[in-house]
Amino acid sequence: MKSPGTAVTSKALSEEELDLLRVNGTKVNYWAICPRKLWLFAKGLTMEHTHDRVALGRLLHRESYRNLPRRDVLIDSLIRLDVLEGEEKILEVKYSRKFSDAARLQLAYYLLYLKHLGAGDLVGELRFPRDRRREELRLTPDLEAKVAEALREIQQIENSPRPPNVAFQSYCLRCAYAELCWG
């Protein structure tokens, strides 16, 4: 799994490049977890609907923060914000902290995308209701560069005729795509 907290030398995205490379947030999340999972998803193979952990996450998402009025906000038919809290905070709700690096990168992408649309410097917050944890996230130049790297690599993976080779990881056993990857 790639770590969005590490220093990156990749240059930031221009406005034009961001327009060309824009994707949905799930792809950014999958890129940080597994490039093969991303490739399968990008090719239209969606396995999440058959997976119990995904169903638990959807239930948690639906039941958490019901008192907040702006939930599941779809922007440009592309990114879906879990919750908009006030005018300057975006909440991303996750079932587990296991892939928090991927969640951070996904949220950073949302912040960058909204900044690109003119929303200014918003604050992101990862929420893990089961653990009663919160983690604030602000877009930094290093994080912007990491998002840029992810978007460029996502495009390469999507354009590849074959799935990337990956090594088996312990989390592969619980992945919705495990059957496709490891038979």
C-alpha cells in the first residue's frame, strides 16, 4: 500500500491536467491500496456488492451522522462527499482505520478537486465512528503532489490492457476482488 504521507518530488497538477485526469474518489482509494483492484474496478468489474465488509461499511455510513443535513453530496457526477459539515469542512466516513492512508489520499483528492472548483482551502476530516476517532486533514503541497502522482498513475493503469502484477498481501484474503486475483 502506498503512503500519502511520504515526501513526493512529483510536480503539482495544472488546472488543465486536473481536468484531464479527474476520476472518482474510489479510484484514488483503490490506487493507494492495490493497483490490480483499481484496474479491475476501472474495467467495470465491481465486486463490492457481494462483500459483507462493504455492506457493513454502507450500513455504518447510512446510520452515522444522520443529524447532519448535507450528506452524500454528488459533485460533477464524479465525487461523492459523505458529509458537508458547515461551510468549510468535508467529512469522509470510514468503517475502519486499516486503510487510513488510502482514505487520507481520497479525502485530499476531494479537497484538491473542490479547490480547483473555487471552493478555497477547505478542511477535511476522516471519521471512524466504530473507533470514535477523528483525524483532520489539510491540503499541503506534499499532499497535492501525492494526489498528482496518484492521478497520473491511475490514468496509466486504466489505459493498460493487462492488470498490474501485484504480490499477495495479508489483506488480500478479505478483499472483495480476492477470487478474481487469486482464484
